[in-house]
Amino acid sequence: MGLTLAEKILSRRLKREVHAGDIVVADVDMATVQDGTGVLTFDMIRELMGKDMVKYPNRAMLVLDHMGPAARPEYSNMHRRLREFAANTGAILEDVGSGISHLLLAEKYVKPGDIVVGADSHTSTAAGLAAFATGMGSTDVAIAMALGKTWFRVPETMRFVLKGKLQPGVSSKDIILHIIGQIGEDGAAYKAMEYAGDTVPTLSMDARLTMTSMAQEAGAKLGLFPSDEQTRAFLAQQGREKDWQPLAADPDATYEQTLEIDVGRLEPLVCVPHTPGNVKPISEVAKEGIHVDQVFLGTCTNGRLEDLRAAAGILKGKRVAAGTRFLVYPGSRGVYQRALAEGLVATFVEAGAVFGSPACGPCPGWQFGLLGDGEVCLATQNRNFKGRLGNPKSFVYLSSPAVAAASAIAGKIVDPRPYL
């Protein structure tokens, strides 16, 4: 009986065949927390183990990405606790300015076939490298850090067969928004979303990570791409080609459901307030002439170099509209350095954008770029729940980097294709 990619990864780790519905306990290759969830996790470890401890220090990572640089004393104290835990245990510390945990996992730590858990729902981003990567609660991650293992229910898998070629101005963000709009925000609850089809080899790792970042918005345990030549190229770019191995589902794997999508028929999409499943075509939204007080490019969903290149290409030689703020946050220090080297940062600054340090930026609603009452933000992040950018009286729309850049120039939500 063939195995899905999720079943195959867990079966290899356990050295026995497991299938959807099985409950298993498996060693984890990396357990992570960020500054918003770390203290909860460490309190649980102290309660359970009587002290700060981790089983494998090189498999436990703490990232200061949601609140750094700290804007309040409470945040500074949380950061101090994370640094103290790292000093006590030897766990990996990625301090303020390193970037977002999900990008750092992909760039520096995760390889195909790994098992990764994190006290952050978008830990599933790393599954773009064919790793079983998923978010868990702080208690479960505390167990994973302290004991080096945790439990899983092997998920059923939905297979998405992507066919055709994306049109100019359309990106992988539009593919995942289309999928969430079609199946709904609980359409893949606790399932794996596995991608296949002739479009997949054409999608870069940046594009894939955008899609796996948003698996949670469809309720999924994780989204999974096979490990192929794109995976090898990405790891080689990070100086880690030795970590590559081919990995894919068996041809005769059993899926709960298979859906086919002709990506060549997609147009840019926008998710309107206040849920990620409220997806509309740009041709419909642009007719409304929606003024944007702020445009935000960044986050674990669209803060990678490919995203900055797409936006800068549209913005080059133009100015951000009066009455609109444009915030740009690179997802990691590596992305920042390459954006500097390529002149992308200069393009954004010359156009009137505000360029921030590598971090989550305003996405969690805790700092730098929060909205006023009644204000509208078009963001490339993954969620637009009411209050997501810190103010329940504001309105958050979601889009690709191309739509974001064109809308920053126009001062309202527009179709990016005339700006290409």
C-alpha cells in the first residue's frame, strides 16, 4: 500500500509503516518557540521537570521575532527570560534582528524528512522542504523540548494537483488564496495538504513556503511539497546541499480527496475583512476604489527575497501615493543582506517606503505599524482576523506582493498587471 508524503516521513522515522489515523510518538529534529510563546513553554518545563532543561540543545530553538526590538518593558522582560533559558540549557538563540522563526528554520535548520514542531501555528511553513513541520501548543512543545519527542495523529491527506502556468502578475499567494476560498477555513482541518502536478517543479522554494505558511488558514496540520530539484537548489543557495535528498509520495498512495486546479486560469486575488477565506478576484475588488491607509509587505508568508523583488520591480522609479504608508519588513537577516546587495532596499526607500529590520513587523498586532480606528491596511501576511494588526476597529485585506506594491503607488487596491 503506497504512502502519502506525511505517512512516509513518519514511517521512516519510526522504522515501521504507519497510516492516517494512527497515533504515534516520534523523535523531533527541532522544537521551537518565539517570544510570544516561550515563557509559557519554559514555565511548563519547570513545572514538569523542576528546572530549565532540554533533551537536545541543538534541537531546541528560541527566536525573538514577534516583539523585537522591544516596544514595552513587558516585552523586554520576556526577552530576558528567553535569553536566560538559552544560557541555562544551551538551546539555540536567534536574537532580535535574526528574522522570523519560520524563515530561519527553512534557511538554516530543516532538511527533507525532518520532523519539526513549534509553539506557533505557522511552523508549517517549513513543510515546503518536505519536512513534517507543524504548530503545537506550548505544553506539547515543552514536552518535545524536554524529552526530545512528542505524539502525533497521522493526518489524512488532501492532494492538490496544480496544472498549467501562472500568468504574469499572478503568484503562489494567489494559488493558496484560491484554495482557501474554495475549501473554506476548516476545509482541511487536521489534514495534510499535499501538492503535486506539472506546476510544482516551476514553483521556487520561496513560492512554496508562501503556500505552506498558509496551510493553517485552511485548518490543516501542514501543507507539503515534495523534495525535488527546487529543494536542492534552495539548500545549495543556503550552503546546505548535503542536506538534500529526494522525497515524494508513493504513486499509489491513498488520498482522502484529490482536487485539480488550472493555475493558468487564476487572476490576482484579494482576501477581504475579516477572515482568510473571504476571497474575491481583484477585478471585483478594484472596482470598489478602496483607499489604503497602509500597505505592509513582509511576514513569514511573503517576506522572502522573491517577494521583495516582485514588489520592487513594480515600485522602481515611482512614488508611494500621498496619504498611504508603505511598510516593508524582510523576513530574515539573509533576505535583508541580499536585498541590500541587489539595490532593492534603495528602491523601496527612494519610493517613500519605510524599511524595517528583519522581524514579523505589525502582523501579530504588537508593535511598529499598528492601525488607527477605521483605517485600512493591505498586507501580504496570512491572517486578517479583526484586530490582527492591533486594532479591532480597523480593516485588513490580504494579497500578493504584486498587488501590494501596485496599490501602494495608486493609494487604493488595484490590479497589479497594468503596473508590470
